[in-house]
Amino acid sequence: MSSLNTTVPRPDSGWAPDLRSPPVIALALLLSLQLLLALGLSLRAPGMAALTAQTPLLDFAPDDVVRVRIEGASGTEAVTLRRTQGQQWVLADLGDFPAAPSRVEPLLTQLADLKRPLPIATSEEARKRFKLTDDGFERRLTLEGKDGPLATLLIGDSPGFRRLFARPAGDPAVYELNLALSDFSARRDDWLDAELLRLDQERIVRVAGKDWALVKEGDVWGLENSEQPVDQSTANALVTQMANLGYRGVLGTEDAPAYRQQEPKLVLDLGLDDGTARTYRISQAENSEDYVLKDAEKPYFFKLSAFDLDGVLDLDPVKLTVKPASPDTSSTETQPPSAPTVETEQP
């Protein structure tokens, strides 16, 4: 019996050759082109431009900034920082008091390095919820150059540590940034240079009150017009405290009756090794536990606490002297009288 080799023919789908036809290929290319155009247009939409990680959030150069304005939410707190011709930052609304060198420049560098992330929201309702409307915000930062504003950043709620919701003015999108709200304080005291009263301790050679003077000869402290020896550790502690005197705020450059500077608690003169001197007039503010210090060489009135002046306000020159040692009588013992010696006569 012979075997039959039969080949079953495959059914022809009929559409495979059509996929390779010129019209279909042309339509596929047209669809791809439309998708690319749609993607490009979405990236160029308002507020959504440049979503790449290399696009700056704020377009400015730190060296071009000559003025920084930070406004608080209530509108009552604000601070204005100005760059002087000597490239120093000062508080323009506090008599050009020097600003902390470690705060302004690092903040500008950090802001210039910010890249635009993907937005978390774009709606008006979201801007209200995150406190990022044009008239409702936690902080508003304005950077100005010589010819006008360079950039404005609105800062809203903080969802956590070093996390802020923010948006550039004119951009409807809300972004989450790795920043801290404390970096944008609207309190002037937070921007002060806290070392304006600091002195080199080795330069102080004289500390004088109303009726006493502590003077340094060589490495030894003594009381002027007194032979009483001075406790060197106590004297050095006092000089160290005055050389590193701190303050809690600056009250401005205008004297006020409430400062009670005409009724000082203490007037101290600090003589320096170059012949110059610092004169501190210290008074207690009216109805306050704080004190006011006026340095005769500076136009500012400084606010100090009782802690800053601990041991200074009640300073008595007697406390600087060495206490005479009391006689030690503990080793003296009373001996009983010795019995008389009786001699016996030998037989």
C-alpha cells in the first residue's frame, strides 16, 4: 500500500502584504510625526516649560543681585538686605546694620542652583490650598538687580523637614523644593551679624567702672591705686565675657525714653592695647527684663538679656580680689599640764 504525501496549504490572511504597502507606511510615519509634535507642544505649554532636570527654577546670577526683599504672610514683617559697594550685605531698614556673612550669599547660591522639578499641581484651587496665591503666601522673596527685579519666589506650606511648596511668580505650577522656611525669615534679628561687639581678648588691657579700674601689666591683672592682690582667674573670666559679649537684637539708631539711657545701671570702659577704648552704657528698658547697651563708637542700640550680663551688672571690685586666708587652728591641740617630777631620796 503506497503512502500519500499530502501538503495542507496555509490559509492566506490577505492583510499582511497590505501592511507593507506604501500608503500604510506613509500613514504610520504621519502618526509618529503627530505624536512627536504633540509631545513638543506639551513641553512648551505655559507653566510647564522645561521639565528637564537641567532647567533653572529661577533664572538669575547671584553676583547680579544687589537687593533681597523678604515679606511675611501677615504683611507686618519684612526684611530688606542690600549689597554695598564693598560687596558687604547690610540690613537697609535697620540703619545698614551688617548682615550675617554666612546667610545671604549661601542662600543666593542655593536658589540659583535650584532645578525645575515636575509640578505637583497647576490649578487655582491647589495654589490656594498650598498658600501660593499672589496675595496669600507664607513668604515672598524678591531678588533685585541694578535695573530692577530679577526673580520672585512665592513660598507656601511646609509638608515636612526641609520641604517647601513654592512657585515662581507668573508660573501657575506648584513645586515641592528641598528648602527650609527658616532660610526665608522675615525677622530682622535673624539676619544680624551677631559679632559686632566682639573683641580680641588679648587686646583688652583695662576694664573700668565708676570708681574702680582693672589694669593689666604684662600678664597680670591688678586694681588701679590698690595693693590688694587680684584673683587672676576671676579677672580673666570677666575679660573673656566682655570680649565675647553677645546681644539678642538691635533696636535701631534712634534713642527712646523707654531705653532709660539717662539712668544707666552700669557704664564700662574697655581700654585696648592701641590706646583706643570702648565705652558701654547699659540701662534696663522700661517695663522689661531686657537691657539696652549703647556703644559710644557705634550708632546702634543693642538689646541684651540678663543672661548676657550675668555677673557684670552687680560687679564689685571686692569680688576681684584675693580673699585673705583665715588662720588654721584645727592643728592646735590643748596639751594637759605635765605632772611635777618628784625626786625620791635614795637611802
